[in-house]
Amino acid sequence: MHHLATRSTRMPNTYKSKIYLSFCQLQSKLGGRGRSSIYRDVDLGRLPKPVKLGSRLYWNEAEIDAAIENQAA
């Protein structure tokens, strides 16, 4: 399993560290939701679109957290 920037080291305030989630990490964060449910939420704008890094897709964790907060409100 590949992990990308799961937790970053401290950086100067001029740089905002970003944490990206793989699909498996996103699925776990969303309580084990299915692939089709997650992509449907992306298509409907309820979840942010992933970023392609190399040949893989990753989701910005801060954007996911914000989307979860918006759905809970």
C-alpha cells in the first residue's frame, strides 16, 4: 500500500503543509463507504475532487474535513 504525505514534518509558516489521503484512507475516514458512493458524492459536489499525483488519485484531507463539517451542519 502506498502512502503519500500521511503526516508532514514542521514547515515554516510561509508553507502550508498538505496531507493527502489515498482512496483506502479516504474510505476509512468516511466509515467504510463504498467506492461508488464516494464517487457519486464527488460528482454531486458533496466531496472535493481528487488530485492526480503520478498515476494515483489523492484527496486533500483538509478539504475532506471541511466537506464533512458542511454535511453535518
